[in-house]
Amino acid sequence: MDGANGPEWQPTACILCENNCGIRIQLDGRRFAKIRGDKDHVASAGYTCNKALRLDHYQNGGTRLTSPLRREADGSFTEIGWDTAISEIAARLRAVRDAHGGESIFFYGGGGQGNHLGGAYSGALMRALGGRYRSTALAQEKTGEGWVDAHLTGGHTTGDFEHAEVSVFIGKNPYQSHGVPRARTVLKQIATDPARTMIVLDPVRTETAELADIHLQVRPGTDAWCLSAVLGVLVQEDLVDHEFLAAHTTGADPVLTTLRTVDVPAYAAICGVDENLLRRTARVIAGAASVSTYEDLGVQQGPNSTLVSYLNKLLWLLTGNFAGPGAMQPHSWMAPLASYSLKVRQSPVTGAALLGGMVPCNVIAEEILTDHPKRFRAMVVESSNPAHSLADSATFQKALEALDTVVVIDVAFTETARLADYVLPAASQFEKWEATFFNLEFPRNTFHLRAPLLDPLPGTLAEPEIYARLLRELRVVSPLVLTALKAAARLGRRAYALTFAALALRDKKLMGVAPYLLYETLGPTLPHGARAAAVLWALTQRVGREYPAAMRRAGHRDADALFDAILESRSGVVFTADDYADAWNYVSHADGRIPVAIPELLEAIDALPETPAVHTDAEFPFVLAAGERRSFSANAIFRDPSWRTRDAGGALRVNPADAERLGLTTGGAARIVTATGTAEAVVEISDRMQPGHVSLPNGFGLDEAAGRVGVAPNDLTDRGWRDPIAGTPWHKHVPARIELAG
């Protein structure tokens, strides 16, 4: 496969953000010679951004792992064979399970922005070992919003920005971070249409804010007061959609009662936005035929983040912007990324709420660095780098060192891999069958199974095969079960489905390892060597059960036809197609209504007058936003710094007045000091920033052979700063001191 097709353009997808835009790549051997958007892609239709065009720096720019590694007693690593690695890892995980219970084995990751297929198989290993606890990057970002969604519609909602009369972006800069399909094209369409309005709530004058009609440039961390003031105007001026509330919601009265008491002038003073602009914003939203909103990490990784999620959703609920063109809608899933249950478990040591079913990232170290008998004793990390990406890296690294066993599966020798007992080398995302479950659109939802462009680098394996080898070594399934399923698979999918159902009825534990069974038995029968796609057969059966009419409207007569279409398409498929009125079918509550009152969050609104709006002090007078998205920053899978043609050092952005007072100059060096660490960064003086507000980009500070470039943001963040409900970190609101570097 290594370039055998010569100059042919190979379809695949970008792996750098949740949109996973379709791209085509022209190969020169193993090098990505040219990259362009895929006009045939069902979702992106040829759109791509500048970052996708530099994906050769992911595939070929960094140092790849090509052999399993074992840490020795002196801390060095030895290359070992796959059979040895699998045997020793299985033995160590089994020993931890037998001594302390399977729940002491913690799983982290399971895919990044572009690779979720392996994660579908990691769950089989977790359940086979008796594991109960896991987490992902979503627990750093989206679990508070997910908990709010679980109360309201019962699932995730998405905005129709292609058609919205008013688009509201809250702590979101889609010009750089995307998230909105075809983001820059859509933003420019909104900005140039006089009949449409763009509203941005952000302390920074971002590229999106520069396109906006209204920029609510709040003081950092005061988003809750700003949104409460806008909602207060909606209620106090009676701009709400009473007809919608009466017909489609429950519990509106306590919400309206709470918002009637909001002191709009006082909150305007707290957030630093002119009261008249807040009132104008409320009237624009109330008067629009359609409104869509999007919140992101700018607020989800700051103070009051779960409350802000609730206030955001009240904007469109109180104005009736649901289930219509340009409004908010729920959607189908190929596979839900998190649990939307209100039955919330707790972590074993700290008792932290597991929103979305995930352990909050800021408490993981506390679940390890203790003598509690239920502490985590082992950790399996896949396609993630928590030693770099979680708050207070130094403490998290100590936690990894305290574990009995750490296994890392990755393409590179990451900061986390360097602290592991075993490191297993994975094939890259372009060397295996891959997909993501960021299927978040309505009314047409899409899914893209990506075929490999290249053979795996010698010595590497795809994650589904790694998990299969571990499960074989653990002998979790009787050979008779595997034999029966293999025989049924040769007879066809109907026979296979009946056999699988009968075996699972006999032994309910088999469902826990279903992905492994599918890989071992159905997988070898799939065309094009797409064995890793076997788990998608089960997921398409789920689509057929959950959304049969929407699946048929998308052109698939049944679930098997959908599965076949996924296997054969190289630019993705539409797997469900809805009308706007069908959005109500996705509201999970028995009465079909949206319960808008969340008591805990109404109490938080009532408490805002006494809630601290400022978290800086004389020692740490600045607010540091750690991990800003910029034109030449991306997630840390880009380990080759040469991909950047601008901002190569990852500059600290500082307001001109602050720079003058501190004696800082563009290109000079500044020292950043927080309660957890110190770093030096090159300075960029920028009037995008408010006085007292500074920012560092994401994706820097990786430790490579050539040395570290830029600042690792989580050397400076503090795991103690977290949302009281979701436990999500305050990466975007870190009290800091800035000094001239000596």
C-alpha cells in the first residue's frame, strides 16, 4: 500500500478537531506530498483549514515508536517483543486485579480528535478485568454541559449556524478552533449578511469577535454575571416566548421568578459590559426568528462553568429556539461519547461526581496519591498524554510514578509514556482503519470510516489488535464461543446475529466483551481487510433500533445496508436524515417536554451577588488563559515544531499597557509565576488582550530530542481550581504573576 497508487488522491479525514473534515492526500512513498479538501465528503464538501494541510508533520515529522518498551529497575527502557510485552502486561494487570479488585485498574483516553475506533475495543479489556472507572479529555471540558443537557433535553444539542438569524458564541472562537462545520466560510457568510447577527461573549478580541456585530468583552471569569444580566432583561422586559414554554416545557415559573430578581445594572458593572449593550443583546435575541448558540472551552474551563452552560441554554429555551431551522436541536448518535444519565456514581476515594460516567481529571491524582484501600493501583492510557494535558503536571507525574503498573499505547514516546512501565507502539491514524464518534449534526448526521493510506510502520499494531492480544492472553472467552461465532459468521450476518444473541442470553458477561468477540469472529469476514470495523456492525444495529425511520430516510433499508454503505464509502455516509420537527423525538423525557428548572443551578444564580467574581490578588494579579487556540497551535499529536511558520515559540500575549508597565517588549522574555510553577515565554504585545489578562497557546512544551519549544501550559495550572459541580479545570483562568525575565 505504501504509495502504490502513485499520484492518486486518497480520501481520508483531518484528525485535528471534532469536525474531522474530509481531505484527500497525494502520497510520495510514505510522505504526504499534497493535501486538499475532499469535495465528495458528506459533511465538509471540500472545506478545510490551514492546519489540515500540514498533516505530514504528524505522519512523518516526529519520532515514532517501533517496538514495545519495558521500563527497567534503573528507569531505562528496553525493547522487547510483542509476545513478551503482551504476556507480561496481562500478568501484571491480572495480579493487580486479583490483589485489589478490577476497579483499582483505571483507564484513561481511548482516542483523541481523530481516533475513536480503538477506544471502542478498550472497553472490552476494562470490563474483562472488572474495571469500573475511566476518563477522557471530555472530563476536562464537556461534562458540566452534558450534565445540564441530561436535565433538559436528555442529550447533546447542536446549533444550525448555516441558517440562524442570530448566532451566539460563548467562550468560543470558531475562526481558530472550528467546531462549527465549515467554520470560516459560515462565519464570513454571517458577517456579510445584513439580515443576520453574530454575538460573541469573550474577554479576548478574537478573530471571531472582530467579525461580530456585538462583542460582549467581559472581564475574565465573569461570564455568569453577563449571561444572567441578558436573561434578566429577557424576563424583566417580558421578552420570553410564553407560548413555547407553556406547550413544550415544565418548571418555567421558578426560572422566571429567579431571573426577575437579577440586578442588571450591578451585573453589568461586575462583568464590565455596558448595560445598554446587554439590553440590546437581549432584545436582538428575543426578536430573532432563529437563534443558535455555541459554548466552548473559554467558559467550560473557567469559573462557574456548569452554571454558564445552564445560562447559555436558557437563552434559547426561554425564547423558543428549538426544533426549527436556524435553532437548536438534539441529534442521533452512532455511539454516544458519554453517558447522559442523572444517576451519578462517585469516585472511590474523593467521592467526586462522575458526570458523563467519567472521573473528573482534576481528581485523578488524588485518587492515586493516598493510602486509601480503594485507590487506583494501575492505569491503562491510550492515545492520550495526561502527564502533559492535565492540570498541575508535576503532581500528576508523581501520581503515575506511584502506581503499581502503567501501560501506555501511543504512536510516540510522550511525556506520559516516559513514566510508564510498558509502552506499546500504535500504528498512526493513517495506517489503520479509523473513525470518530463526533457525529453531532442535525438534520443530516454523518459518519466516516477511514481506510488506511499506508501500511503500519513495522513493529507497530493498531489498537484493536493490541486489545485483542491482551484479551486472548487473559483467556476471557471460551474457545467454544469463538468457534460457534466464527462458524455463524461464515453463514451470513443473520445467522451470526441469531447465534450472538443466543450465546449472550446464555452468558450475559459476553456483552461486556462484545467488541472483542466481533473483532475475532465477524472481523475476518469483512471486505478490504476492515477487521477493526467489526464493532461498527453492532453500532449500526443500534442505529436501526433507535432511529429506524431516520435511517431509512438517509437511504438505508436496514442496519446491515447501513453497515455495508459505511464499509464501502470512502468519503462518509449520511446515517440519519430528519425533518426539523423530528427533533422532539430525541427529547428523552416521557412527557416529551423539557424540564427547564435545575434546582442546584437556580440556587447558584440566586447566590451570584455573594459569589466571588475576582480570583486574583496582590501576589498573582493577572489571569492567565492557558491553552489558547491560534493559527499555528494544535493538539499535542503534532510533536514536530517545524509545522509552525508563525508564532514558533508559542508567545505569551500581553496587553500593551501591561507590557509598558512591566518593561516587556515583543520578542523579549517574560517570566510567568503561578501557585504551582514557573516558566519563561517569548512575549507578543497584543491589543486583543485586556489589561490584566494574558494567554499562552495550546500544543507547546513537548519534550523532544531537540529540546522543549514553548511553555507546557499545565506546568502552571492548578488542579485545586475546578468547577464545584463537574470538577472541570480552570485552565482558562489561572491566577498568575508576570515579570520581566532576568
